[in-house]
Amino acid sequence: MSNLFNKPKPLIYDLEIAKAVPPRTGKRQTGVEYCKGWEDHKNMGISCLCCFDYANNRNRVFGWESKQEFIGLTQNRDPLVSFNGLLFDNKVIEATWGLGIPLDTCYDILREVWIAVGVDPDHFEFKSHGGYGLEALCKENFGIAKTGDGASAPAEWQRGRHCTVIDYCLNDVRLTRALWEKISRGEPIKAKGREITLRKP
């Protein structure tokens, strides 16, 4: 792998939250527990956290009972690759599991896309930042789509469909990995009809 990756042991990760985010319509599903909103990281909880570990060439799944294993893993992997991890996943992990992931080990693909197209990566506005989601990029670059919807995953988890949610999360890791490998090879990616070259870590 040394001829493909600048760093020897990358880790791709993604999580699903346990509590649903209230819909904009205000109409909530009966029997579903909600957090206060997208900024309520402390009360979202984590249903599952999935990753692909290049050091061992395997997928991993973590929950509350195995959080210490994930924390240990992040201390021995570099870079830690995510899609919107800096603005979302990392904040949920820190609020829920007490793990602060150092910025210098992180590579957030969505953030790098926003930088490459010239928009502020720290302040989201739908008009300028929208359209660069994981599914949109993977459809445009690989012709493949997500297998579910992150917004509905918490309700699915609460209804006991745990395997469905874990499978969905693992697929998001697979899609993120596909983008990561393309970026690591120095190849441009397609985003909203244009080709952009992202910074290599």
C-alpha cells in the first residue's frame, strides 16, 4: 500500500446517531425519541460507529461497550478519514464518548471539496455548499448510491432494525473509502459537473 497512500495506516470512519433530528415540517413520528436539532450533539447519542482499518484490511463496528477500542484505534492510525467528520461526526464522538480527535490527524473529504470549489468550509450555507453530499459525489464518480437515509437511521435503530442501520453505515464507509482512494492516487473527482483535485494528506 505504500505506493498508494502517503500515510501508512489510514482509518475511514462514519457513525449513525441514536436519536432522530426533528424534521423541518415539525411532524414527529410516534414512538421515536428525538434530540433538539442538528447542533444538539450531546443528546444525539451513537447507535453504531463503523470504520475500515487499512492496517488490518478489515471493517470494524463499534458501540458504547467497545468505545475504548475505537479510541485506542484512533491513537494509532493516521490519517483519520471522514466525510463531514469535522462538523458532525467528531463533535458527536466528543460529546458522547469523550474523545477529542486532533485536527492534525483528520482528513475530512467534504471539507476538502468545499475548499477546492472556493467556499468557506466552516460556515455552511445551502445555496453555496449544497449538492456535494456523499451520495451525490459517489453517483457522479462511480455510479453508485447510498443504501439508506441518515435522517431515518435513528428511527430504524429505535425500532430494533439494528442490522439494517449497521449495514447502511458500513456502506457509507465503503463509499467514503472509494473517494479516499481516488483522492490518494492524485486523481481529480467530479463534483457538480466539474473536475476538482483535492489536497492529498
